[in-house]
Amino acid sequence: MKDKSFLDTNILVYAYDSSEKEKHSKASRLLKDLWNNQAGVLSIQVLLEFYVVVTQKVERPISSSEAKAIIEDYLSSWEVIEPRGETLLSSIEAANKYHFHFWDAMIFVAAKEANVIRIYTEDFQHNLEIEGTKFINPFK
């Protein structure tokens, strides 16, 4: 079994938003590595958030059609976790148990459903490990 890694929205956004050059460079390299090794995992939640951020909230937004094409590439090439009712219930439990924000708990649970060994994110403590999943801030 290959070591899979889950990407949080912020890392995916940095790969397409060059306004923060150092983060853009690191995120782009990470994405390329995961893509080449077929080891990347995303969730529908991440892709939804990605669309909103890159088309509306970054310094230089991209067009809706360009964002859609990027998302289509991920949907056809990467493992994408779709939330189910059980995902929602498990996220509520994780949010309460680990004191996560709900949307962060959804990321964690989606990653667990995909059996990943690490989540790349800025939103958790670097090198934190919970239930066998390690949170890595690639900018540290």
C-alpha cells in the first residue's frame, strides 16, 4: 500500500495563488510530487473551498472556467473523498473529542476514511499525530 497524503484547502490554494511566493513554490512542489506518485487525496469539501477561494478571495482570482478545469483534473486523477452521513457524525464526534473546529474535523475524518498517513495543512499544530494520522505544515 502506498503512503497517501491528504491536502487541506490552504495548501491547494497556495499552489495556484502566487501572491505569497515562498508558500506558492513549496505548495506547488508538494502537489507535483503527490501527483507524480499518485499519492494525493482530497475531499469534496476541499475542492468546494478551493473553488470559492481561488475565484473570489485571493489577490488575483482565476476565472470560474479555469477553476472548474482544475477541479475536473483532480476529480479524474486523485482520490477524492465524498462525505456521507457517517462522515458528518464522525466529524461531530472528532470536533468534540479533539476540540477541533467543525470544518477541520471534517478534513480529519475524510483523511481517516482514506487511510492517509499525513495531512498537509497550516491549520493544525505541526507534527501533531492523532489516531495514526500526522499533521504536517509544509512551510515549517
